[in-house]
Amino acid sequence: MKKWSGRFKKKGSRYLYSYTSSIYFDSFLFRYDIICTLIHINMLLKLRIINKKDFKIVKKSIFFIYKKNKFKEIFEDIHLNLESLFIKYTGNIGNKIRTSRSRNDLVNTDLRMWVIDRGKIIASKIISLLKILLLNSKKNYKKVFVGFTHFQVAQPITFGHYLMSYYEMFKRDLNKMLFFIKNISCPLGSCALSGSNYRIDRNLYSKKLEFKKLNKNSIDGVSDRDYILDIIYVFSLISIHISKFSEDIINYSNNCLNIIILGDEICTGSSIMPQKKNPDIFEVMRSKIGVIIGNLNSIIIILKSQTLSYNKDNQEDKKIIFESYMVIKDTLDIFIKTINKIKVNKKKCTKILYKNFSTATDIADYFTKNNIPFKISHEMVSKIIFFCIKNKLSINNNIKEKIYKKFSFFKKNKINFPKISVKKSIKSKISLGGTSPKRVKKNIIEEKKYLNEKINFLNKNF
């Protein structure tokens, strides 16, 4: 019979216990449940519910219990399994541990502690990723790369500038992760939903368990799962950014474009086509992301129509958060290793940029600086480009000044032929956040300071 068997005449059916048991996945919380219990027995000692002798017996039993790794379905979850072990090793003293405590507030405390610890791990991995991106940006801050809009050739950029755009995305992810885990509050002491009859010190619970905040409403304390939404939301953002990068690399390394060259170490071949070099690792990363986004949707659906306060529905949140964590952790580990295996095909990039009139805006700006309104210069350059396409000319290399003068806007203006190259175009983008190598290099130096600050923040606050 269950621990609440006094209320029932008949024994519960086996399928009831089997279907509603959560021990198969909440056993991950074993360590946190022991820590919470250790803090709780200190409180029971303070309240004189147990004496010093009882306290020592319970504390000593933790050593034996911690070695125990076999749990029973009949005890339903990690909390009742742990309670049964305390009773086994301490006798009647173990029956006192449940005083002023419910599984409702205990599971929410355990899970919050787990989320904070895993959030720190993911934050550390994002910092490692940011370091790798900075290092590779520094190596490539001068290297010519193709900038796209609508996946059409747009303007010249540097590969370092491209990598720094992803640096900014993951930087935002890091900031959100640190914000969320710092603001997770401690619900221990909320009991079932209405609080405790005993003069427990909830501030002491929070301090001993190293929470930064204390949950101030007992109903919210046992029912709130917003922090799971928050953490999976951040996982989803990280995932989307990894997926975007993977999509880029798959396209850029395609034979037809070939502006990125992938190392053999991160590619696979074909079982039938000898010539193939496939970016499988990026395809799998792109695919795994769907698991996390699907899990975000799942937890929203689980929470959307629950009444206050605790409901059994919430046991399903653990499977979702555990799986999401494992997927994002493994994907980040792999993603970090691939960055160094990506190289730019500089010659191909330059050729594509010239062929597709990527410096057209620079030419329009050149005319604008010579007192031709930009709207007019834009129209003029677009006609020149149409002429070049029709006559198979390059706007940079083999168009002559007399061709420019064929267009009406030049008849009353004496303007020299604009000699604008891809490299000059890149160097000219001097605005804050621009692709000019000087700007990118300065940005890299600034971000090194930012990373050091975040590392110190992580060490200081967690």
C-alpha cells in the first residue's frame, strides 16, 4: 500500500502506479533531493522536531543512501524512494523527515537547482563558443567574403565580420541564460500550497541552497514552471542560431557556390558516389534543433490550461527539460569543434563579388558625394548595370568612362571614372558595426573584455 493508504480500502492497481510513476526520469534529481533533505533536517533540529542524536543518525545515513542507485516503481518518484531509504537506515526517525514538507515544494526546488546547475554548464559552453568565434574572427578579419540578402549576392564583407554576426547572436543567448538562472527563486517551505504550520526560516532555506531569491507566494511556489519555459526558450534560441549557421555552411560549401571549404574531418562520403563530400554533421545539427523547439511547444501545451496550484501534469516537465538539455549540450560541444574546420575560398568569393556587381552601392555613393542625389545616382547605376549585363561587361574592370557618359546624368557633370574595388568597398564601411577590417578588429578587442567580465560574473554569482 502507498504512504497515503489509510484513506483507501482497496489497494491501487499496478497499472495506476506504473503509468503515473516518474522514478525513471526524476532519478536525475537524486543528488538535489538529498541536499534539500540535509538542509531540511537542520531546520527540524532548529524547531526541535528531531534532537541532536536523531540529526547525527540521519546525517550519517546519507552516506549509505547516496551509494544507493536502485529505485523502486512502487515508491512512485525520487522523493518517496529517498524517504523509504531514510526509514530503512534510521528507523522511526525517517518518518519525521516529511514534517513541514511536501513533494510539491520539494520537486520544484530540486528541479530549479538542477536547472541552475545545467544553465551554468550551458553558459560556460556558450562562452567557449564565443572565444572560438572571436579567435576565428581575428584570423579572418581581412579575408574577403560574400554578403547576401535574400540569398542573392549583395555586398562585399569580410569573413571575420560574418563570424562576428553570429558572435552577437550567441552573446545575446548568454546574457539571457545568465539573467534567467540568476532570477530563479527558492520555493522550499511552500509545502503543499498554503505554507507551513511551523516557524520555519525560508530565508535560511534559500541561503543554504544558494538561491539568489526567495519565492514569496506559496501557491506560486509549488505551481510555477515559468523557469522551465525560460530555459527551454533560451535553448531554442541557441538552437535556431546553430541551425542558421549550419544552413549557411551547407549552402556555402555546395559545389555550385563553393565559397566555404570544409575540412575532411567533419565531412562524410557516399556509399555509391565516389566524388561526394557531404556536410552531414551540419545537417544533423540542423535536424536536432527541431527536438528542442518541439519541446518548447510541448511544455507550453502542458502548462496552458492547468488550474492552480500543483497538478500531476507537471511531472512531464522533467522529461522535456532533461532531453532538451542533453540535445543542446551535445550539439554545442560538436558545434564548437567544427568552427576551426571551416575555411574561406577567397578567390571564389572575389570572383563572385565582381561578377554580380557587389560594389554597385559604392559607385552610387561615389556619385552622391559628387552632388548627385542618391535616388538619381541609384537609378543611374542600375541602368549602367543593365547595360553591363546585356554586353557581358564587369562594372569594375572593363567599363570605360565613355560608357558612363552615355547616360544622361553625366552630360552636365564632369565626374572622374570611379575606380572602386572589392577591397576598397570593404575598407570604406567605417561606421560602427561595419565590415571595415579596422572596425572588426576593434570590435574583437572590445568583446574580449566583455567575455572576461562574464567569466568573472559566472564565477562570482554561481
